[in-house]
Amino acid sequence: MKRKKVTVRAADASLDTSRPTAVFEAAGGRAYTVSVALPGSIIANALTPELKTRLAGQIARALAVFCVDEVVVFDDGQGQQRQNDRYSNNQNRDDGFTGYSDANHFLIHLLSYLETPPFLRKHLFPMHPDLKLAGSLPSLDMPHHLRSDDWCQYREGITIQKQSEGPAKKKKRREDGTETEQPSLVDVGLPQKVSVPATIPPNTRVTVKLPEEPGVPGPHEDTITGSAVAPSEPREKAGYYWGYTVRAAPSLSAVITECTYDGGYDLTFGTSERGSPIQDLQKSNPDKKQVPRFNHMLVVFGGVAGLEVAVDADEELQKMGVKEPKDLFDYWVNLCPGQGSRTIRTEEAVWLGLMGLREVVLSRRRR
């Protein structure tokens, strides 16, 4: 990924104030993924729209910093109860704000909005009360949030409606009688639009692959030729971190059973202060097996009352006779043994957990 060099002049010319992380480098294809699951009820515990929005922003920042590929927002059965108990005066709001009426939807809405490249948001997200305060949140600034003067082989874009050129042209037919696909124009945030050889409905978000080196369009050229690819290709083939997907799950068990990856999650962590110290994962102990190599890792965080209430509210788990959440995971870990506060908030636990498991992820890349 190429970016124009910016020089910052400091008082002492010997100081190096450059930031290597400002330019993302492809590190080779990455097939494995990291997923996080957490309950939307944490939004119901925040008092005001400002606090609810800030909480979602803290979660999104953690996902971006630690290169999380998927976030699952599940229903632990606590969201509506907490809203009814504490914020009944806001239940009848008719302005469309869902932070009080549907905490799961609110969190999904904010996380999806923040993951989207800024120039695409106005096309994909109509004005909505949920997003009123999102502009005050820190930018995620992920690799696919490209500036117009950045060049990367991959970009996110949106298909646009071509200007009418008179009567609709008939589709050409191949020798075998099938119709050829009409190319689509994609706005990827560059001065030129990108033409891809595929028929894609207008206003559709699409991942586009461009030439490896930026070409110089001719005086009468206003398009670049590219191709539409799977959203996972930048990660799988080039090694770029390409943002996270957002999935909703109706229960804790659905987080696992409705996994969209082939083969499901093969390494799972549940978090609780009743678990084993997370530091034990890194210790060289012959009595403890090494954390295995994984393809799809999942880390699950509980809400205010922990994962125990999510198990109790899950009908499928109750039918199976599951009583303890630790029985659902490969590892049951305590993120901060000896904590000095009575509680660790979920947004804090996400940062602690992803930092504590960082070596597990990095060792997977080295294997």
C-alpha cells in the first residue's frame, strides 16, 4: 500500500517522529481468522445516547487494533430486562433511536457503520438517530479505509448507476447462446471509477482488485479496469487486515452453531473471573498442553452478569442439559487475576482479552 510521504519537522531534527504503522504492508496470505462474540445487552447498561455510542466506539477500536475478522453480537436475555428496569422513561421514544428499545440492533448498527470506509457511509447508511453521535468517535483508520491519494491493489467501493445513453442496448450473446454480462462501474474513492466485468446491482458494496501498480489514465479515460473479488481475498491472498464482518446471533449457542466458516470454530475461549489465569496459556508447563494451531479462533465475552445468564436464557442449551458456560469452550480463562475493581466492564474485558491472547494469534502466523 503506497501513501504520499508526510514529513513532520520536530524541534530536534535527530528525532524520528515517523510512524511505521501508518503504512500497511502486505505480509503474505492469511487463512486463519479471529472472531469475538459479546452480548448486545452491554448497551442497555449505558445511561445516555452519548455513553451508548462511546461504548460501541470502544469495542470497534479494540476490534480494529487487534485485527479481529468477525464480531458476533448475541442475545443473552438481559438487554430488554435492563432497559425496562432502568430506562422505562425512554421506552416510548418515537425518533427511531434503538439504543433503548433494541440494544442488540444498536450495537450491530454502530459497529457496521464504523467498519465501513468513510466515503461509503453516506451511500450505505441513510441518516439515522442511532448514528447521530457517531461522528464524535475516534476513527478506526483500518487498511481498507483508504485516502484518495493512497494506492492499494484492493479497495472497497460501491456500484453506481450508469448515466443513460439513450435506448437500452441489447445484451450480446456468446456462440453458445448465453448472454454476456454487462460491466459495472464502481466508485472506490479514486478520481476515476473502476469498471468490473460483472453485472452487479447499483448501490452494492463490493471489494475490487486493481492493477498492481497505479496506471496513468489517458486524457480521455475516466475509468480503471479492475475485477470484483470476495471480501476475504485481501486477507487470504495478500495478508491485509480488511476489517471485520458483523453477525447477529439469537443466543449464545447460536454463536457457535451458526458459524459461517467451513468447519466451524476450532479454538474457543470463554472469559470469566472464575476461569484459569490467562497467563497460564503462555507458561511452559509440562502438565498443560500447548494451545493448538487453529484455523478459526473465537473469544466470547459476557455482559454485566457474565456468561452464566446467557446459558440460563438459552433454550437449546437448557434442552441439552448444559448448566455451566465453561463446558462450551476449549479454554475458560480469567483475563485479569487479582483485579482491583469489583467488576471489569465488557468493553475493558475485550481489550484485556485480545491483548492477553495476542501471542496465541501471533504464534499462529509464525507456524
